[in-house]
Amino acid sequence: LVRKVPHYQKIRFQKLFIKGGRLIIPGCKITLNPGIYIDRGRIVKPFALNCSQILILELKDSEYLSPGFIDLHAHLREPGNSESETIARGTLSAVAGGFCEVLCMPNTYPPVDRGSLVRYLINQGKKADNAKLLVIGAATKNRAGKELVSVEELRKAGVVALSDDGLPIGNDKLMYELLLLSREFNLPIINHCEVLALSKGGVINDGKIARKLGLPGIPDIAESIMVLRDIVLQERTQGILHLAHISTEKSVKIIRWAKKQGIRVSCETTPHYFTLTEEHCRHLDPYYKVSPPLRSKRDVEAIKEGLVDGTIDIIATDHAPWHMRYKKVPWIKARPGIIGFETAFSLGYEELVLKKYLSLENYIACLTQKPRKLIGRSLLVKEGDLALITIFDLAQNWLYREDRIFSRSVNSPFINKELKGKVTKVIIENKLFIF
Ligand SMILES: [Zn+2]
């Protein structure tokens, strides 16, 4: 049974004029009623308004226009597990969350370790015509951690980064070589930091809930030891290193230290690592099972401090859809991961902006400017730019309802939560999405 797509509008236009609202661009002053014109997918100079066939979009005062959000970390499950997600549904779910561009992880079946699969995915993304799809290639053949992929072949096919996500690049020598190649090919290496020898057998954070329930734990050092190793390798190789879904205080401390030494490293966290703790796992509801696991209160506070001082650069979703058959099972058997696109903006707005950890501008930078910088792009909503614009209404509260989820899967612990601030419209070149 495939879930129905909730109601939304997707309007194709040739010319669009956006009236009202406030334009927010990291590093610039907020502009009231900026008056943005789009012609065939690009932002242009004002043109005569009396010309026919111009679509006019009027915004409220509480609506902000931002450079389109980009998500560096998502699982779209195609090929191999389209009952959990597809490129078409996944990229639509992304748009509903305000993401104009999405990077998909290569841990599919088969894994994206060759050029033909990269081209297939790019093509599927074009066909879906929702959020723009950017592909991350596998770092090792079959993601087996034994032999490197042909970086040249994947680069030619169009990947924007390499990762074995879901699994770490555990072999020191391979990681060393990858970082050298990342420099040569100008491709970031995104590592899922987890020392498997330390996490093996664990099913929950190694902390007070694990002890209370008598379950084997995954220690924080399983993450932070590999964070440290990667930083040591990065210092030597001067590659392009990005660390995925940082979840622990120790990792934040190590990355902060590295940045102070001038070592070039970037990292991301996800909304669940700054909103949820191991306490939420107390009833063993598999919707709270993620990898790395939800950590202690102290870790969560450290993640937020890392965002405040810029140690953590980026907020990604780690959108990880799973069909019920993988989630409505006992905790120890359930797959780790939760869907993330559609709640990300609102969760961060409430937890980080309303609680005064980040200014709205710095928060938006974590969703737009900083992730684009990693893949060598920029976007300012200025003349000549591709029209990728996210519009959100800060005055709108909404209930995250299961029947309004665009993803093919519904594995979110946030269902029925009242959320603050909502993505209302998204412009992707010549398409206007209204939610
Ligand atoms: Zn991962």
C-alpha cells in the first residue's frame, strides 16, 4: 500500500514577480519587500510589469525569502528499497521541507560505486523535477571498505562528494589515500565516524538508559576516536574532510581544537541531535532509534554550543526513511534512522533561534551558505543566479500530522508535535511549490 501524496501545488511559470516579504541572506541586511523577478528560472532585473503572462506571488510580512536550503545528507533509498522511499517522493518531501537541493547518500542496493549508477540517479532526479538531486558516490567498492572506487570515473559521472555513509571509512590507509584524492579531484570526503570494534553489539547510547534497561551500549568514543583520527590524517593530507552527523561532546571538543590549530575540517549535525536525548529511548520506541544513537543531555548541550561558536558548520537532515516493516519491530531489530526533511527547519527554528542560541541569520547560514561552500558553490538571490528560493512564515504554527507527510515513510518521532515556523513556498527555477 503506497501512501497518498498530501495536497500541494506545483505551478510552472515563465515569469514571476515576488511582492512583499523580507529577504534574508547571511552576511547582508534584511531587505523589506525586495521585489524579486524571475524569468525562465533565473533572477533578473525588474522588467515591465504590464507584460502579459507574469505570475505575481504576494507574501505576508511574516514571510521570509531565503536562498534555497540545501541538505548535505539524505537517504533516498533508490535503487533497492523503493517501498521505503523513491527519488520522486523523497525529492518532493525535501521541497516540502524547504530544500531546493539534496545530496543523496550512496548506501543503496547496489551501492553507488560506479558511473552508470550515478548517471541513473541524476536522470531519475531530473525526471522527478522536484528538489535538485546531487549525488554522493561511494568511497569504496561495494562500500566494503577494502578497495577504493575509481574517483575519476565517479567525478566524470557527476558526483559532488564521496562517502560510505551508514558505515565508516575505517581503514586508516584508505582514508589517508581518499583525502589525498579529495584534494586532487576537489571532492569532499564525508565520513560517518564510528569505530565498529567499539560500537559492535551496542543498540543504544552507552549511558544511563542503557544501564537501566540492561542493554549493550554504543559509547561516545566510538565516534570521537574516529573524529580525532580523521583530523590527524587531514592535517597531513590537506584534503577536503567533512564529518557527518556529529553527536557527542567529545567530538565537538576535538573539532573545536582542530579548527583553532587551523586544520581545515567541516562537520554537520542534525535536528535530532540537538532536540532529543537518550531519555527519549526509555520506552524503546524504535522511532527514536538512530545511528549514531541519541546521546546524553550534556552531549546535546555541547552540540548546541558547537553551533553557537561555529565549531559545527552545517545542519543536515540525515533523512532516513524506513517502511513500517523495518521500524514496527522490537528495538534491537529495528533499522536506525528517521525521516527528516519536513521537520528540520521548524525544529531548528524553535530549538536554536527562539531559544536564542543562534540568530535567524546564522541559522539560515547553516542550511544554505555553509553547506554550499563545502561543495564549492554559492547562492545569494542576486541577478543572474538560478532561482532557488525558500519561503518560510515565522508566524505560522502547525501540527506535524502523519497524513500530511510527503515522504513515502512515516518513521518520525515528531508526529503530532506542534511546530513553530513553516516553509510555505519554494521556488526551484521555473517551478513554484505551494504547501
Ligand atoms: Zn551515517
